[in-house]
Amino acid sequence: MPEIDVTEASAEQSRDWLEAWRQRTEDWFRPLGVPAMATSRLDGWTTAPGTVFALRLDGVTVGTLAVAQRDDRVVITDIWVDPEHRGAGVGRAARTHAERMAAARGTEILVNRATDHPAAVALFAGYPLRSQRMVKALQAPPDGDGLTGPGWRARPLREDEYDAWVAEQVAGYASDIAGSGLSTPAAAAERSAAEFRELLPDGLASPGYTWWIIEDEATATPVASIWVAHGREPGVSFVFSVEVQPEHRGRGYGRAAMLAGEAASLAAGDDRLALNVFGHNHVAIRLYERLGYAVIEQTRSTTPPTSGRN
């Protein structure tokens, strides 16, 4: 049986890991067209660095584990094993070490996975998916302006509709946060209300956004809505919310809302549209996959096995 040890890295090993992780992070986000997300990730570690551990296999250093404490969670920032030493259980040993750290502190363990490498995917497949970010490179609609389609049309949200819309959005976002397992209902409600106050200080007059209402073409009934923020980073718009009224779901209106959001992004000068979707929203995830959105990163978390060992 191979002997695997996890020990705190030396200063030199930590510097080497940071440089390698920086390069891997940039190499992942840049081709997706969202390089600023790499910068944000790297800045987070620089501002509040965690601990780097050396992974040793039979006395030889073969990889690294980087772990940080973020609020009430132990976050696995990175697990890296040299390719020639994969398959020997080193990655699992690193994950177990982080889980024991979390258990000793009585906290949840979380991982933000920004890679599609099969080994990394398999390593955290047992952690429930809490949320994922996705992005799409946009192209102009083949015909029309992207704001009409079979049986639907988009129009701006009106001032007289805003109060009801925002109340529904605050409640819905809080429900999504709590439903994802990332927060308690009370904390989720507080977070949702605070974020909406910060994002929309002037209501519909708050700059940098587009709101579309999707109407049934025959009846002019509002059936869905989408809220898009533009220029969140160079060339990238972001879907802040997309909602289909429950009685109208399953009729293609979610797709219509996304197409209207893509058209709004292009009109604002952005060539990428990104979004965050909670892990329990399987219907939305399937829709985004069909529309050509690619996964940028996933957040997975779980309560680690009870253990006082470290």
C-alpha cells in the first residue's frame, strides 16, 4: 500500500503552488471569455490567504492542497496532483484531510471547481451541487431582433409593474438560496433583500440594466421576465434573474426570455452572457445546456464526516 502524507507546505512550495494555480486559473477562464473571473478568484486568495499543504507519496512530494476559511466554511481552493502520480489515491487523501479540518471546526466544507478534468469531476461528484456559473458566446440572431418568436414578444418592464416584480424577485431569490442548501431561510431572506437594495437603489432608473417582460402574443398576458446587467466585466453581461410564471411553464417561455436577454446583451455591446443557476434547478440547467451555455465553475458543498482528527 502506498504511504500518503499531508503536511503543511514550506514557503517555497507555497509560492510555487500559487504561481502554478494562477496560471491554471487564467488558462481556464480566458478561453471562456471571462478573464476577470480569474482575477477575482486570485484576488480572493491574495486578500485572505489560506493554508497550502504538500501531498507526499512514499516520501516524494507529488502535489498540493490549498484550503481557506471563508465565513463558516472550510473551502478547498485547489487540489493538484502531478499527472504521473494520479490514480494512487493522493487526491482522495487531500480531500479527506480537508474534510477532517472542517469536521474539527464544526463547519461545512465547500469547493469551487473551475475545471472539467475528469479526475477533479470524479473527486467531488459526491458533494451536492449548490450552484454553477455558465457562459455563452453570443451571435446576432439569424433573423429579426431577437425580441419576438413564435407565440411571444418581449417588451420593457413598466414602472407600474416594478414594485410587484421586485417583491417577487426578492422572495424568489431568497427561496433559491435556501433551497440550494447554502443558507438558512432567515439568512437567505436577509441576504436577498440587502442585495436588491444595493443593486437597485433607484429602481428602474438604476443604470446598466435591461428588463424584459415576455408576453403571450395572442393575449398580451405577461408570462415571463428577465433582468440582465451589462458590462459586469469587459464584454460580459450577466443574467440576474429569469422567471416564468408557474402556470405558463413548459411552453418555451424560459427559452424566449433567454433569447431576449441575449439580444439585450448584444445591443449593449457585450458578446458574452453569463449566469448563475442553483443546483436544485434541474429544469433551468437543462435549458441553458440546450441553448449552448458552458459551465464556468461549480460550487459543491457537504457536511464532512464527524471527526476530531486533523
